[in-house]
Amino acid sequence: MFTFRTKLTLLTLLPLLILSAGVTFLAIHQSARLSGAQSEILKDGLLEAKRAELKNYMELAYTAIRDIYEDPSLSRDIAQGLVADAFHRMEYGSDGYFFVYDYDGLNIVHPRLEHLVGQDLWNFRDEDGKFLIQRLIQQAREGGGFTEYRWDKPTGGESELKLGYSIGLDDWGWMVGTGLYLDDVELVVSQMERHMVESARKTILLMAFFTVSCLLVIAVLGLAVNLSEARVANRKLVDMAQKTFSFLEKERRRISRELHDGINQLLVSARFKLERIDDALGRGDHIDASSALAATDRILETGIQDLRRLAYDLRPSVLDDLGLVSALESLCSDLVERKPVRIQFESSIESGECQPVLATALYRITQESLHNIEKHAGKAHQVRVKLRRRRGWVCLEIADDGEGFAWRAGQSHEQGGTGLGLRNIQDRVDLLGGRLTIDAAPGKGVRIRIKVPFQRVAARANRERVDGKVYTRTFGGRPSAGAGGAALSAGDAAGH
């Protein structure tokens, strides 16, 4: 399986490669189509210019012999001789001349190939197998027209494509023709095609250069981002490790203090009582021994209770046995026994629905918050604990109507100077990747809102959950009405 980093790299590079390949293919295809279209346009334009040029040469030639051809005073033999001689002497350019055939295919004038004069060329075929003379005569009979054929070039000796134009002297039954070689047209078209191919090649190379450059830039940026993310992740791991060690050290110090100041002192006191009992028994004072034994029993009972409380604080059995909701209810019930407050508890999460890590963190946060209320909110009469699940998040809200304290958004917990243990709560929220919001003001109570990602236990992952079902329970009696209660009600309204 690919790693997340590999998937992210492929997701970044593959669209660019596909886009580049597609653009390159379209560029090649469009260049080929454009080259072909431009070649055809250029060729058609050059051929049209050749046709116009041939027509002009033929019009000039006919103007030169028209007076002889149309002079009724001349006999046909004399007029034909003069016209044939005139065409024999007419030339233009390096390879331009006029040729004359009668309508039966007999050559009358050919200034470049005089050995053809007098030959019957009716069935003559060019290199492409076309009946050349027949086609020229047919165009002449139809009033004049163009014919493409292959003919040896007098100056080069090689067969070249030629465009011929022929007209008819119908009174004599003659076909007069001339032609221009098209090798220059082919040369221009081929040069343009080579230029288009070269331009397309340069364009493709330029696109390839930009594609490779973009890939290199993306690779460098990806490497930089990976390094940056790796550094951030390492810093987060270090911070989490430090917070974990800090939690452990705090817990160890607390346990040490509880053992030293509580249970240890009780055991020392019990030892002294036992020594007193021994001394009383040695003196035979059974009354003093009995009194000391009763005091020792009370001391041991207190030690047992303290030891149970310490064990419960380390890991409450109700959290493992009954789940998060029951454990939170136990915290609320314990606070009501120690402090005259009324606690309203609401939950839309089942007891065994959260993973142990999340359940433990929510339990500790609630425990710390209720401890702060017991220790610092002396005027509090009403407390609300709400545990809700909203899509992929768990929201925990703990509010009281006590005296509150000065607090502003963005203020660090150390700056608050409240001594409410908010730093521990913040650290736990950070470890869960959540968000902590505190609303507090003097005389208006305190509200702590926590939002952390929901983590469902694997056994319940496929179970259908009914949203909107809220479990509510109230602990303690009805408090006396006062400013504190009004403050909490206003805060609850804002929370909803």
C-alpha cells in the first residue's frame, strides 16, 4: 500500500503529467492539421497565381497572332506558316514556350523538341499514364482550360509536374498550348511544411521544458513542505511527550503528597496509639487501653477511606465497569454530597460508545472542572454538565453560576491567575486535537466548552446510532433563587 506522502505526491504530479501529455498530443495534432490546412491554402494560392499567369501569356500570344489569324486577305497556308513561325519564336522565362497541335494530335510547333514536329502524338501518355495530347485538345475544344501533367524540364532534364493551358483556333482545327512547371510551388509548400514542423518541434520542446521545470518546482516545494511538516510533527511529538511526562510527574507528586501528608501521618498516629495501648496494658489500665484502641480504629478507618479515594482518583473503577456517562454521574453525585449545589447533567452519548482514551480524557476534564467549582466557586448554587455528540465531534460544556473571574479571549491560562487548573484541561484538549473555549466574567460565573474529535469503540463502529436522544438527570436539591441562578440561565441561553 502507498503511504500518505506517496499518495499526495501522485495526486499532485499525475494530473500535471496527464495534462502535459494531453496538451502535447493536442498541440501535435493541431499543428499537423494547421500545417496541412496552411499548405493547401498556400498551394491553392500559388496555383491560382500560375493559372492567372498562364492566361496572361496566352492572351499576349493570341494578341500577337490575331491579325494574321483573322486576316481574310491571306491564304490559309501562308497565314498558318506565319502563325507557326511566330509561336516558334515566342518564349518567356527560362522554360516558357508555346506548342501547337492539330485536333488530330499531329504536332505542328514545338520550339524545344523540334524532332516531335510532324509526329502523330494522339496516343502519347505522360509518366502518370494519362493521354496528354488528348486532354489538351479536349480543353481547347471546350473553349480553353487547364491540364496538369508531367513533362521533362528542358533546363533540368528531370520530369516535373507542369500546369498547361490550351486554347483552340477552331477555324484551322489547331490547339495552342503553353505551360509552367510547378516545382517552385512544391518547393515553397515543402519549405513551409518544414518550417511548421520545426515550429511544432520547438513548441513541444518548450512545453516539455516547462513541464519538467514545473515538476522540479513541485518536487522541491513538496520536499520543502515534507521537511517543514516533519519538523512541525516532531515538535508536536516532543510537546506531547513533554506534556505526557508533565502529567506523570504531577500525578506522582500528588500521590506522593497524598501518601506523605495523609496515609503516612495516619499510620504514624496509629502506631503511637498502639504504643499507648501497649503501655496502658502494661500498667493494667484497661480503660485507657480501650479508649486508645477505639481511637486507633477510627484512624485506620480514615486511612482506609483515604486509600480508597486515592485509588479511585488514579483510575475510577466505574469508568471501566459502567462507562463514561455513569462515571460522570458519579462525579456529579460526589460533588453534591460535599457541596450544596444542584447539578443538571445531560448526555446524548451512550456509556460505552467512546474509546477508552477519549473517555478517560473527558472524565479527567470534568473531574478537574468540578474540583475547581468546589474549591473556587464558593457562591455557586447551580451547575450544568452537558455531553453531546455532533457529527464527528464530542462537545462537553461545564457551567456554574459562581462569582467567576476576569477573563478575555486569547488570554493564556497562566496570565489568568485563577488557580483553577485550566492549564491541565488545556493540555488534555491539545493532546486530543480539540479546542477549548472559556467564557468568564466577575459575578457572571464560568463556562468551559470543549470540542474534541469523536473516537468510537471498534465494537460499536457498525451499530446504527439514533441521534437526538438526550439523557438528563438532576443531582441535589433546588437552590435558592438569586443573582447566581440568573447568571447561569443567561449563560445557558447563550450556549443554545
